[in-house]
Amino acid sequence: MDLGLKDKTVIVTGGGSNIGRAITLTFGEEGANVLIVDIDEENGRKVEKLVQDKGGQAKFVKADVTKYAEAERVVKEALAAFGSVDVLVNNVGWDDFYPFLEIPPEKYDKYLDLNLRHVLYFTRAVLPHMVEKKSGSIVNISSDAGRVGEFRESIYSAAKGGVITFTKNIAREFGRFGIRCNCICPGATVPPEEETSGQSMFRQEEVKKLFPPEVQEKLAKSAYPLRRLGKAQDIANMVVFVASDRCSWVTGQTISVSGGYTMF
Ligand SMILES: NC(=O)c1ccc[n+]([C@@H]2O[C@H](COP(=O)([O-])OP(=O)(O)OC[C@H]3O[C@@H](n4cnc5c(N)ncnc54)[C@H](O)[C@@H]3O)[C@@H](O)[C@H]2O)c1
């Protein structure tokens, strides 16, 4: 199936690691121009080169997505480089897995900035352009934790639940301009270390301790009907499909890609 993404321009936040990396590479394979936004220059550049080595168009932009001015700058750079923005994938996210009472309140902003606020910022920065051209597709990466809650992920889940609701609001308000907004909820997708950025949540020692291979295997068998955890490519396939015009009558939806972990 031709997804019709050739020469479309796509912004992917957090494109240097794991799921964002797979999303970027898959858009590249579809012939899209991909703008990779990441705070980690080394890994962002690696992904940029991977796309280019396969004959695709990619441009890395170093930015901190938690600052609104950076979102505006990224959109300007995308327009200067490629002339249009057709798809925005808000993919950056972060967690470190602690029980609620062990998270000091002064740390709440970090979860909210990286999981929710940056989605508001990038959406705000890109929408005037999409409204003007009366088309666009926004895909937000939430989490199954945002649908059903999760042990050790209280603030993260609250932020991801916010992403789901925000997605519906944008879909309702901007559908009249031909703009679609959907939300993808991955299940546990633990990457090989070489596919992560230095800033990846999976590089944190406390997270590595929580997910050793034997725990991953147990989790897959006990909680996932398809009896395996996710691969970044599983998520990327759905993101690229939903972003494409093949889904032109799909908006405001929350779609789990999680081997049946949650069912709605
Ligand atoms: N991997 C999973 O198990 C899983 C499960 C459910 C949902 N998700 C969601 O999927 C998305 C991707 O997850 P992942 O596992 O690939 O994450 P990851 O931690 O491996 O990658 C996140 C990327 O964001 C970048 N980043 C971090 N802070 C940034 C900042 N301030 N500005 C710009 N870039 C920044 C990092 O450098 C990294 O490249 C996230 O939204 C996450 O919450 C992941």
C-alpha cells in the first residue's frame, strides 16, 4: 500500500532514540522529509545519517522541547528547509518509575514538561501553518498508562492522560480546517541500548534495574496476550499509517499498540 508520504514534511520530536528513532526511519523509508528534533545531538545526528544513507531526506535540529520559543524555532526551520509541515509527531516522553509518595513535588514539573507541556507547545507552534494551508496531521505519543494508570507511574500517567484528552480537543476544534489529531498508546517497549539516546529513560540505572531480561519475560507472559513486549518498529508502523492520508477519516482517536495489554 502506498501511504502517499513521499515528499511530505514530518517533524518528529525525540527522534534520536528507541520509538522516535524507528518512527523517523520509517517516515524516511516512505520518502518523507524528516526533521528530527532532539536534545541529544550525537544520537540525533546518527539517525539523520541513517535516513540519508538510505537515500532519504532528513535534517537534525537540536532543541529543548520544554521551551515554547524552541518549538517556534523548530517550525520555522522546518518551513525554511522544506517549505511546509504536513505531519507533527509529538514523541518525547520521560519517566523514572517511583511510587507516588516517593516523588518530591518539586519534581512534578519534569514529568509534566516532558510528557504533556511540550505537546501543547509544538501543537501551538505548528497549527497556524496547518490552518493556513487547510491540512495537517498530528500524532501524539501517549501511553497505555495514560488510559488505565500504572504502578510507579502516577505523574507520568496523569500527563499522558492529558495528552489523550488534548488530542480529542484539537481534533474537534481543527477538523474544520482539514487537520487530524490522533494519539498512539504504546505498551512496554524496552529497546536495545545501542538504539537509545544518552537521554533515553532506558539509560537510567534505576530503570535498567527494574527491567532485567527475566522481568521482561515474566511481564510479557503474564500481562500481554500476544506474550511479548513491544518493538519500536511495532509503534512506528501504526504512527506512520495513522499520520498518512490513508487514514483521512480518522481523527480524535486513541489507539493502543500494546499486544492486547489494554483493550477498549
Ligand atoms: N518505551 C516504552 O516502553 C513506552 C511505553 C509507553 C509509552 N512510551 C512513550 O513513547 C515515547 C517514546 O518513548 P521512548 O521509549 O522512545 O523514549 P526514550 O527515552 O528512549 O527517548 C526519548 C527521546 O527524547 C529525547 N529528549 C528527552 N528530553 C528532551 C528535551 N527536553 N528536548 C528534546 N528531546 C528530548 C531524548 O534525547 C530521546 O532521544 C514517549 O512519549 C514515551 O512516554 C514509551
